[in-house]
Amino acid sequence: MYVQCHLRKDNIRQVSWLPVQFAEVGKILSLKEEEGWEDNWIISSVGDIQLSDAVLLERGRDYLNTRKASDI
């Protein structure tokens, strides 16, 4: 299961879906990016809704299909 978390690093803010076992306010994480690992992300808040990885993959495909259809 995954939960939506708000992350911060310096003046940068990001929202990510993280596995429940890693989602703890104040925890410092390394996130995998295209270029490699990016360190020192701090979890500033954790949401209440938990979703399975299958649901998240489906929503990701929906987002990509919407982008393709709207020519953005």
C-alpha cells in the first residue's frame, strides 16, 4: 500500500506516493530520479488515504492518456 506524502528539500516542495512503511513525518529519504539518487528529502506531511500499487499505476496511465489526448 502507498500513501501520498508532501516532501521538502531546501526551498523545493514535492508530492509523492510512498510505501506506507516509509511514510513517517520528519523522516529523511533518498528518492530515485532519472539521473540517480537524490538525498535529503524530508517528509513534511503524510496523507490518510492508502492506495495499492495497481491503482496508482492505473491512475498514472490515465494521466498520460489525458495528456496525449489534450496535446499538452
